[in-house]
Amino acid sequence: MEKWFGLNEFVALAETGSFTAAAERLSTSTANISRRLHALEKHLGLRLVERTTRHVALTELGRIYYQRCRPLLDSLDEAQRTLIDLQHSPSGKLRLTCAVAYGERHIAPLVNDFAQRYPELQIELHLSNRVVDIIDEGYDLAIRLGHLPESSLVARRLAPRDMYVCASPDYLARYGAPHSLDELLQHHCLVGTQDTWAFEEQKRTRLLRVEGRLHCNNGHAILDAALKGLGICQLPDFYVTPYLASGQLCELLPQFRQRDTAVWAVMSSNRYTSRKVRLLVDFLDQELKARLPAAYLQGIQP
């Protein structure tokens, strides 16, 4: 391990800019930082750091060496943590969040199954339609639906998700069916949490602001209103596919339906993801995909 001697000290020095700060980070003395850096430079046969009375600066070769060493140390840290994780059953607290309706129907039952498998875990599932800041609010994981905004978070696709525009046969008998997005604006729309509906037109997203006499921030209530002929709804597949299959609802404007906006597991972009989070994401990925054929065969194939 002689060739690794001084590597941690060099990286700490490069990132903090001083011997004192590097020593504080590594809980050692400045003399030890200096001694190990000198040994590393002697081993390499080149100068990595220019020293002054007030601060240190990397040489050109030092900057190149740092850029190669940082990922190497990250990999070593992850390898060590993985080995430690594998020796123990996952334990401790695991916090995740998800939208209410999807969480109630799909995520909560799977989280309960996961909790049975790993009894030493303390799992907190928070269902909310508010997009929480998982870093500031201390969540390990968020299950999110639809298109994701640009962010520094890491996302993994878990399952497909489609939005359907539907109405009951009774509504269509009274008012007819819209055949274009412009005609949709002339109909009674059932407005949920969003009064802007997204469609795909000529391979581009088109946003349509809809209006209607019934507004509700609950998907089940919107679904009930559609079944009772009160208007046209736009809801995710998991609400409507059984009713499309039974004929109680009819899909409208399928040529404009956005395809596969997806279910995502969203995590912090930290270099290391704990084993318990990886296990849960893998479990959700496997179980959601296993349930897809049955869920989709009940209704209209996406």
C-alpha cells in the first residue's frame, strides 16, 4: 500500500487549500499532513503543491493528479461501505415520499412488503402531493410521476405511466365527443389539481388550459364525476383502465395522448447511495414491473 501513502492527505489539502483545514478534516496534525505529502511527492518524483506562508496551491501536475485521484478515493470509499453493508442486514431509518393516490394504491403496499422482509428497518412513508425538497427535508427517496424538471438529483425509471382523457357513454350521448384539442375546449372538463392538461401534438408537447363547472383536488372524486356523466376528465392510467375495459368510460383523443411519462425513483446525487435505499429501489422496480401486465391487461394497452 506504499503507493497510496499520502493520497488522502493530498486530496484533503487540494480541496481545503491549507494544511490546517486538511488536518481538521482528517483529524490529524499539520505535521502529519506535511510528512505524508512529502512522502507522496518523493514517491512520484514530482512536486504536487506550491507552498507559501499563507496558503498552498496545486502545481499543474498536481491539478491533473487530483482530478484522477478524487474518483479513485470515491470508489475505494464505496467499496469499503459496500463490504460493511453486506455483513449486516439493513437497519436504521429510511424515509421516502410519494404522491397520495399513487402511493396509496401502489407504493404503500410494496413498502409494507419490504418492511416485512427487513424487520430492522424503520420506514417512514410520507404521502403528499407537494413536491418536497428531499435534501433539505431529510428524505432518502422520492417516488415521482410524469416528466421530471431539470435538477441535480439522480432519477431511475421504475414503470410506465400514461394519462387518459375519458368520458362516460352518457356524457358523449348528450354532448358528443371532441375530435380535436380545440373542440375539447368547448366541453365540460372536470378540473383536478391542474387546470392545464398536457398533450402530444406533432411530436411536441401542447399545454391546454381547460375549464369546467366542477373542480376537485382528488382523483377519485374526479373519476366518480366522470362515471356519472358530469364531464370529461384527464387521469392517470391506474385510475381509469378498469373502467375503459368495462365500457363505463371511453377514451377520447388517443392520438394526442402523451406516451409513457413514467414513474421515477429520485435520490440525492451524493456519490454513495446506502444499501437500504438501493435495496428498496430495486424492490420497487422489480415489483412494479411484475404488476404491469395484469394492470394493463385489465384496460387499454398503452
